[in-house]
Amino acid sequence: MDHVYKSVEVTGSSSESLQAAIENAISRTSKTIRNMRWFQVTDTRGYIENNKIAYWQVTLKIGFDVE
């Protein structure tokens, strides 16, 4: 079967971890995008406060089926 996908770019954040930032982005995107199939991390960065990591930001491309 041939597959056709469309992708969107989103950025998730978390004060806990990179994985939590990815999961936050996927969870929030799933509220408005159906049939998500894959993700690709395109950028990772962190925010520093008082010389410590305050939170992580992860930018993803999320692919979903074209209906």
C-alpha cells in the first residue's frame, strides 16, 4: 500500500527531560491532528536560569496520514 503523509513542526517543552518535552509535544498535537504516524527531532535546546537547566525545548516534525 502506498502512503502519503503531511507533516507539521511543533516545539514541546519540559522542566523534567528531553523525553518529557517530546511526549508533551505529541500529546498536545494529538488534540488537533489525527492519524499521527511518525516524528523526527529537528532541534534540541535548553533554557538556563541561575546557572541551571530550567527546561528543555525539543522541536519535532510530526507526520500524519493524508485523508
